[in-house]
Amino acid sequence: MTTPCPKDETLSAFFDQALSPLQLDQVREHLAGCLACRHKHAGLHRADAALRELPGLTVSPGFDGAFWAKVAALDESRRAPSWWRRFPVGWRPLLVAGLAAGVVAALFFGRPGAPAPTAEEVYLSENLELFSNYELLRQMDVLEHWDAAQNQQKQG
């Protein structure tokens, strides 16, 4: 029975001799019987050899200071505003929730109210029981056009 293929990270650690002695023996035993993993291991050897053939890098004398100055500037630009840092980290979610509740309340309660009712609307609402009878409403419609109805009756 063969063991399952090790992950690529395990093969890389095996290549670097960064595994425990027991793990090193397990990977060696697996490599002896697995052609695919032997190809992967050989690829690691080729990549390592190619990297070792590259010329060495030389760093300018002021590189270190310039690098850390840029890191500090980037870190400073990403910092939170000073007023935000005044609040302890544990209180910040509560502050955000409070601000959000304030915005919602301002939107909900801060809206302009409905316009004031007109005199006709007040009259209708005060005398609503008079208008609850549909027949009465129909008659009122006839009364509104009473003059026109009388003129038609005279002509006809």
C-alpha cells in the first residue's frame, strides 16, 4: 500500500531538509515508489540550480535607509485619523453603531412633515358622518350641476 502524495509544501520542506527525521524518512520512502513526486522533486532541484546561477545583487549604500523611510511614510499615510485613535479599540464598534443610529434617526425624524390640511379637508374631516352615505354624495353631485339640469329640462 502506498502513501498519499505529499503536498507541494512538504516536498519543498523535504528539499530544504526542514522536516523532522520521521517525516524525511516518510517522504524518501514515498519518492522511491512515486514517479510523479520524483518529477516534482527533480523540478525543485532544477529551479534551485537556476537560481544559484544568477549573478548576485549589490545594494547601494543608502538603500536601507531609503527603504525604511518609504515604509514609514506609507505606514503614516494609512493610519487612521487622529480623532479615531483617541477611542479605545473596544469602543470603536459602539461608536460606529451610534453614528449609524444617529444618521438613521436624522433621516427618519428629520424629514419635513406632511403639508398642513386645507380648509376644505378640515371641513370634510369634521363632517365625515354626513358624507358616509353614498346616496347623499350622489345627490350632492346632482346638486352641483343643478343649474345645468334645470336648463336641459327647460329646453327639452
